[in-house]
Amino acid sequence: MFIIIYLPVQSFKVVRSIARDDIFDEKNILRIRRIGYSLILMFLIAIFIAFTSMATARYMVSLKDYRVLFPLDSTDIFTLIFGILVLIFAEILKIATQIKEEQDLTV
């Protein structure tokens, strides 16, 4: 539940900072990384809940010739992929920030 509230708050802070032209800021990079880690954590929590639900269903219902399948939704996979892409974007932004700082020192 905390992550569901945390993600929009951090996203709003990043957007607000970008609107103020503070794109290459260490705080933004940290916020974007936290968003990526939170998305991956959401995926892991969803997998854990699905696994425990499946294990409970197998324990409670044991019918012959029936299998209880692992319920993995496409939104869970999308959450993982989006989290990884956000982390990649954060690393690209970190490298861009370093290049910008070097350029500012050169000029």
C-alpha cells in the first residue's frame, strides 16, 4: 500500500523539478532510481502473493486430474520491464549529468 502512494508522489516531484529546469540534478536521479526500485519491489510482492495464493489453493483443493496454475498477469511483467527501463533511464541521466558538469568546468 505504501508503494502505491509513494510512486505518484515521487513522480510528481520529478515532473515539478523538470518544470523548474532542474533536469540534471542529483535529487532527480535519486528519485528516478527509487521509482525503478519500487516498481521492481511491486513485481516481487505480486509474485510472492501469487505464489502463496497458489500454494494455499493446492493445499485446500486437491482434485484428481486438475492442476492449479501459477497466476502471473501481464501487468506484473509490465511492471518489471518498466522498472528496469526506469533504472536504465536513471543511469543514462547520471552519465549525462557527469558530462554536463565536465562541460561546465571546461567552459
